[in-house]
Amino acid sequence: MSARALRSLSRSIFWIPTGKRQRTLAKEASVSGIGLHSGASSRVRLLPAMAGEGRYFISRDAKTKTRVQATVGNCVDSVLSTALSNGGVQVHTVEHLLSALEALGVDNCRIEIDGGNEIPLLDGSSKGWVELVQSAGLCIATDDEGLERERLVPKLLEPMHLHRDDSFIVAVPSTETCISCGIDFPKVPAIGSQWLSFTMNEDKYTKEIAPSRTFCIYEEVQKLLNAGLIKGGSSENAIVCSIKDGWLNPPLRFHDEPCRHKILDMIGDFSLLAESGNQGVPIAHILAYKAGHSLHTAFVRCLLEDMNFE
């Protein structure tokens, strides 16, 4: 794997002010559901948090109420999902929830989990999380002294890239946050090759990205089950495609729903660049091809390292 081949001898990404104040939820909201991989039922409570606290998880089943901050420094190896860990406490499959919080501008949020350590899959998209946030509403966050804080955003000034085999992520400077994603499933004609570009916008995210569901290949399901994965997966929370027979549980919400879901995942994973209540997804044009959670978070680590470069 090659990282940052285009990097100069100075920092390529900086925090800049947005002119906006950090926000949090106006009130508590909660939802229950089944975890994709564990199959366990859990309840998630989203609560307001103070300015500067950022987004963090608390497992109410753990012996200690250790905070697991939603930052890439707490990211650990996981198969087909993104997981965080701190002080022996792990939280799994965080990407759909974090995607919604990032896109809707919930900069500071306390996330409590009861009944396990995996975030519920809901319908396989971020639609349910968006609706939960909308039901709670947003307000300006204040710190423990009652002061507001400005929201910062990372801005890319020079190109960076990362590749692994035939998968890659490239980021180039831009005046806005844009994500272009490509996927290729040559053995699955109903999916095939798809490309989509999306410019970050709360309303467009809510309508065009959040409803897209996770997907799987029918012929791979048994292998995943044998590996102890997708125990909570079903036709109610994923779209399933067969190599020979195409989509087994139509209709799709979009003709390119798999590609849209990849963008959803990217936003969730790139949100892990956030710290202290600031935005995570940088102002840049990010292009990803055949990239998954592991490559997403590896690239975010490269961005973080570049921020800390002296």
C-alpha cells in the first residue's frame, strides 16, 4: 500500500473557520434495533453534548463508563464495518449513524448504547438516523462555561492519494466538499460498474444518500454466516443481489443504490477526522474507487498525520 505519493514537505491540510457555531441536539432521542453482525438487539440514545466534546459513545453495559470518542485514533480492525475502541470498550458498525450526524451537522453528541456493543442496522440505511435527529432538533452548543464555539473544518491544500491493489482514494483541493465514488462488480451484472458524484449538502444528503441501503451478494451470504458475520442481516435491512437472478428483494430506492450507499459509508468513515466538535469530512474533492471501510480509515489516518506534520 502506498500513501501520500503526492505529498510535499509541508502540511497539506489545515483547520479553517466556517463562520458557524457548533451544534448539538435540542433534546434526547432513542431507537432500538438489531445489529448487522452480532444479531443482538440494542437501544441507542442520542443526547445533547457540550461544545468541544465532539461525538462519543458510552456503552451502558460496560463495567466502566469509558468514553469512546468517534475519532480515527480509536478505530480498530473490523470486517465489513467500522469499529471503535478505547480502554477495552468497543463499539461496532458505527458508520451509518456517524454519517447522518456528520451530514446533518450534529457536531457534539453523547451516544449511549444499551444491550450490546453494536449500533442497530435499522433498515440498512441512514434514513432512520436522519429522522431521529430531525425529531430531536438542533441547537447551538455551549461549553461548561456557557460559551459558544466556532465550528472549524479541515481544508485540503495539496493532492493526496492512497491505493491498495486496484482500489484507491484520491483527494484534490476544491472550494467545496465533493465525493465521487466508483464501484465495479463485473461478475454481478445487475450491479456492474457505477459512478456517482455528490456535493455535501444537508438536504441532498437526506433525500439522495441517506435512504440508500447496504447490499450484499446472495452467493456470498453463507460464507459470511460461516465466518460469524451478518447474523442480523435480512431482506428487511439489506438489498440482496444474485449473480444469476439479479435483485432478489426489489424495488431499489435508486437505480444506483449500491454506489450511493458507498458514499454514505464514506461520509461516516471520514467523519472520524473530526475532533473537539469540528467537522470531519474535509473541504476537498475526494475520489474513491472500489474502496471499503479499511481504505477509508487508512486515508483518514494519512490526513490526520499530515495535520500533525512539522
